[in-house]
Amino acid sequence: MKIPFVTAEQLEKITAEFPTPFHLYDEKGIREKARALNQAFSWNPGFKEYFAVKATPTPTILKILQEENCGVDCASEIELLMSHKLGFKGEDIMFSSNDTPAKEFQYARKLGATLNLDAYEHVEFLKNVTTIPEIISCRYNPGGIFTLGTDIMNNPEESKFGMTKSQLIQAFKDLKALGVKKFGIHSFLASNTVTNDYYPTLAKALFELAVEVVAETDVALDFINLSGGIGVNYKPEQTENDIFKIGDGVRKAYEKVLTPNNLGHIKIFTELGRFMLAPHGHLITKVLHKKQTYRDYIGVDACAVNLMRPAIYDAYHHISVSGKEILPETESYDVVGSLCENNDKFAKQRKLPPIEVGDTLIIHDTGAHGFSMGYQYNAKLRSAEILWQENGTPRMIRRAENAADYFATLYGFDF
Ligand SMILES: Cc1ncc(COP(=O)(O)O)c(C=O)c1O
């Protein structure tokens, strides 16, 4: 069972003040998560989390993370601009982009962000479009199949991201010749891993790579970026990741591989998004209609534009019916939105307690890659975002879009 971070009474007050649908974020949970992560890696003096802005590009959330000593990982010009305006300094910004336009490299350089090059070919491109920085990182793709024990986790060979080992070594040599003084290695091999072994396994592979790369290039290696990929237990029966076990696993690999090779100064960076935010966001929606045909449908006022993951990945998001959490799940419903698309379903044949029109549903684990993946199909508008503050009061941190927002970019018509 998943317990919402607001009670039914609290939610009734919040929905009386703010119309549904909206994303609700738990400030306390976010702060506690950031503190736990920093604590779990406190054995590494240079440790820093660069929160993946793409997961939740919401300024108030980024400010909370900034107060908890996190930096930001950006992948586009607007993410860079937002981070800059929020007061993130150059060294607090990682620019992990791919297929990058010249102007984005130029802007990232202007801000002093740390560039993380996705392709060997970008060394030449960078040299031609902007200045070469003192510190730079390269993204590694080992190819083959990435396994954890007997489980196949991903297929890096098919991934468009990163460069091969020989390209990475050549990139380091070329960049050193161009004046780069310090280097980093980055890799992201699997997404939403619900196991404490992913980071330690990735870390060991990257630490061994680091030893080899330094031996071959004699560069000053400053950091290793384990990127994102630590997941969350979207399904209640899954076991939640334990960040302290994960941090300890990385420490053991560090002490086994890096320390004996005189690389005990290397900083560990992360770019977590989902792990940091997903459980601390709920999508709150009310039931508009019930419909019975070959299945029983519950029509809600949110739809896939507010949360795309079920529609595109068939992803599971747990649903609680506010105030009915402990009732037996005697019904089987498809919970749907109003888009003219049959994949606009938050749940299919989900066991839930009896639901009535007007009930409030809580869709769990929507704090990352939720609002941010929103779109406007069917001329649906993006919802509001509300912060459930530490003091137990709600605050709107982004208003819902309105018709004027939708029409704002059109020329030649006055709607
Ligand atoms: C470069 C990079 N870093 C970090 C992340 C964050 O990943 P996650 O939210 O799974 O932790 C992503 C996600 O797409 C990414 O592309």
C-alpha cells in the first residue's frame, strides 16, 4: 500500500482552494531526500548532486534543491537560462546535452557550466564554435548489453548516447592538447533501476575505466559522474531503493579501485531526477464520470497531457482514492482522461474500492518526468503545480495555463 503525503482532510481543503487537476509536491519529502543522498555520499568530500532539471523544471523546486546544496544538470538552452536566473553559478551547472546546437554550447560556456560531451565529434565542433574550457567531461557508452547479475538491464549498443572507450581516450588526448586542464567521465546505462546494485556496478566499471584512461592519457581526472538512473518503487510490492546501501556500495568500489591507484581525490557526482522527486509528487484529479460498456470506466479531469508515462510507456502509477484508502478493492476499473486517444488511461482494469463521481484520486510518484513531459494535444492546457509546504499549507508555484497562453504564439488572429 502506498500512503499519500496528504490526508483526506488536508486534500479536501487544498482542492477547495485550487481546482483540479494539479500536481502537488511535498517540500518536506524533497528536503529529506536531498539530505539523505548527501549523507549517503558524505564519505566523498567532493560529492555533488546535479538535479536533472528535465525531471521537474519548476523554479520553486529547483530553489529548494539549491538550498539543500544541489546543483543542476541541464540539457537545453532554456534549462540553462532558468538555472542561471535562479542563481546557480557556473560550477553548479552540468550541461549534459546531446545533438547540441552551437548556440547552446556557446551559452553554456558563457555561464561557465561544465560541459559533458556526448560525442567524440563534438570536440572538433566545440573548438569551431566556442572557446575550450579548463574542465570538461565526456560521456561513455560501453556498448554491448548491460547486465546486473543475471538480469539484462539495458542495451547500450543501441543507445544514441555517449562515445566508445577508444573515442573517449582520443577525446581526452585531443582536449588536453587544446588546453583542457581537468577531466570528468560520465555514463548513464540504465533508467529507473529498482535495485541497490546499479550505482555500485556502474561505479566499479567507471572506476576501472578511469584507471585505464589516466594511465593512457595522463590527464588530471577530477570527477566521475554516475548520472541518473536510480529508480523508485512505482509498484507498492517493489522494494524501495536504500540510498545508504547504494552510497556504501559505491564507497567500497572506490576504495577497492581508485584509492590504491592514487586516484583517491576523485569527486563523485550524480544527476538524479526520478529518485529525488518522483515519490514527492502526486497528480490530484477528480472523478467526472462513470461509464459502463465492456469494462467499467472512471473518467477523471486529468489526462495524458498531465502525465504521459502510462500512455507512452504503459507505466504503472499507483492510485489511491482519497478517504477510501482502507476500503477493500472490490472493483476493477480503467481510469481514463478525456483525450481522443485510447492510450489515455492512467490505469487498466485496476483493482480499486468503489468510486463515485466527485471522488478525488491521488496518482502517485508523479513528481519527476510528470508535469515536465506535458503537452497540449486536443488543445488541453497544462495544469497548475502546488507546493505542500513544510508548514502544512499549500502554495501555488505555477498557475494552470489559460486560453490566452495557448493562443499567445499565433500571428494573424485575435482569439
Ligand atoms: C543526462 C541525464 N542525466 C540525468 C537524467 C535523470 O535520470 P533519472 O530521472 O532517471 O534519474 C537523465 C534522464 O533522462 C539524463 O538524460
